[in-house]
Amino acid sequence: MRNHAITRANISPGPSLLARATRGIEPLLAAEIGRLGVVTRLRHREVWFRVREPGPHVLRLRTADDVFVLAAVAAGLGTSKASLAGLTDAVREAGLKEALALRARCGGGRTTGVDVSASFLGRRAYTRYDVEDAVGTELARALGARYHSRRGGGAPPPGTLSWRVAIEDDRATLAVRIAARPLHRRPYKRASVTGTLHPPVAAAMARLAGLDGAGTVLDPCCGAGTLLVEARAVAARPRLLGVDHDPEAVRAAARNAARDTRFGWAVADAGCLPLPSGHVDRVLVNPPWGRQVRATGLLSRGDRALWEELARVVAPGGVVVALLHAPEAAARMAAPDAAGFELREAIEVSLSGAHPVIGVFTCSR
Ligand SMILES: C[S@@+](CC[C@H](N)C(=O)[O-])C[C@H]1O[C@@H](n2cnc3c(N)ncnc32)[C@H](O)[C@@H]1O
């Protein structure tokens, strides 16, 4: 007897989708999804949902790392290698046709071949490649397509249909990516800099800033301009000002903004901004971490110069959303606190193996 029981993906009536998120911003993704449909499950790095009208608009979720159609949930999976047979059965019984029809309605394009990416938690007698090859071989058979294994480090060729298997405890979820590539890879990001921010986290920060009605939004350490380009997607009207001490970063940001006249760029020190006092309504900032990217100029002496200058240029009642990296909470908050900013919200996220905090501050003057 097989040691699994398969359940179809329809968690509740209507089509089921799964969005992946950076750890920490799942509730913000759920809120963004709330405008399109109903969230059915919110868990570590995932939001499951169904939409009223499936369509390509699901690919416009900016706080999602990626969006998938959920094809099957198999329960009862063991830890032995033999239990992978249950997974193969689960693929056989999954509603692949329905899943692919929903993918097509959501804007998924034509593909050739199949690839699988697997992950699991806990000790198992199989590897991720064993899972991928078991599922991929069965998918290829069912769909009449060629399977491209990742075993041996080979990346699948572009244009394959990408499946994802996630195993946790005794449960495996099988999902298929809708877009041709992960949503977090933004087409606008043609130029990059070291330490550039993950776009969905930048999108989350822009949402936390409450940009509706904001006149001027500033990023004083703009790098490749990710925060401001993501801010443009949230609010239609603000003026977006990007400053960086490094001329190459400013060139990269201007390139990514693609000559949009709402943006203004300047090479300057964030500790001495070329802006009048009280000029700015919102600040989005990802200051240098001191790991990959060094602080230069006035910031090389610490965060204080940045926060004192923000206190000067931010209008009363203005909001600063900052990604703060110091390992201790007290150290992270010391400079904003000393400059007169009040912490309204703090959200810890997981990024590149570190756990920075998104701090939302109001200017209390
Ligand atoms: C973590 S990176 C910002 C990445 C950016 N958010 C992005 O998505 O590409 C920090 C940036 O701060 C800049 N920087 C360092 N010292 C600075 C200073 N004194 N004034 C302004 N920018 C500075 C660096 O050149 C770098 O581009």
C-alpha cells in the first residue's frame, strides 16, 4: 500500500495560487493579494490564495518573490527513499491539466520541456535531486515533454515549464511557476551595484511609507535605484529623488528609471544633501551595511550624520522607512532616536543570510 493520500489543490472553492515571499514580509504580500482575491493560507514564506478573476494581473504582485499555481498537496510522505514512489503517484493523480489551464489564464506563456526544483526540511534518506528526478520524470511522462534534471549543477535551458516541490513534515506541495522567470527578477533592473536591494523588499518598504499624497520621495543612498523604481509603481504622482556618493551608482539608477521625468538624480553625500530644509515627505533608504558596501564621506563615521541630515530635510510629520542592519536592536535605533525620529513599526526580514529590520519612523518635530 502506498503511504500517501493525495488532495487536490482547491483548498477552498475557486482556483488556488501560491505566492512566495521573503521571510518577514508575508503579511504585506497578503495585504497586496487582498485586493485581488482571498488569502486562504499565510505561512512561512508563502501566501496561498484564490482570485475572483484569474488573469495576468497576478503577475503584477510586487511584494511577491514569485507566483505559482498549486497543483497538488500530498500528505503521508515518509523519510525513506522508497517513499518517493508516493510522490510519483501524487504527480500522477494531480490535476495537471487544470493547473496548466489556470496558469495559461494567469498569463503563463508557451514552454518547452520541464524542470523541477525541490526543497525539504528535516533529515531524509533522499536528496533534493532524488525528489526532482522522481517528480520530473513523472511530469515529463504525463505532459509528453522532455525533463531537464538539475543533478550535477546543470541549469535548465530557458523556456522550460518550472515546477516546484516543497516537502515539510509528511506533506509535499507541487506547484508550477506562472511566469517565464521569477517575478523578483525585474525587467527594469538592467544596471546593478554591489549590495543592491531585493526588489520585493523594496516594494514592501514603499508600501509601508504610505506614498499616497506624498509630494517628494527621497532615497539618499540610492544605489541602482530599486527603492525609487518600486515606489513609482505604488504612487502615481510623487517626485522621486535619488542621491548616492558613488557616480556609478547614480548612473545605474538613472538607467533603471529609463529617463522617466518623475525622477531626479544627484551625486552627493547623504550627510550633506543638496536639498532645502523640510523639502521631503517620504524617505526610503537602505544605507550601506559595511559588509559588501562601505559607507563613504560623512557616513563613514557612522549613521548619525545620515539621520541628522534626514531630520533637516524631512517635513514635519514625514515618514522614513529604512532597512537597518546593526546586529543589536538598541544600536540600530540609536541614531534615528537621537535625531528625533519616532519608531512606528519594525519588521525583521531575512536577506542574504542576515536579519535586518525595516524600521518605519515618523518625524516627530
Ligand atoms: C546598500 S547600497 C544601496 C543599494 C540600493 N538600495 C539598491 O537597491 O541598489 C548603499 C549605497 O550607499 C552608498 N553610499 C555610501 N556612502 C554614502 C554617502 N556618504 N552618501 C550617499 N551614499 C552613500 C553606496 O554607494 C551604495 O550605493
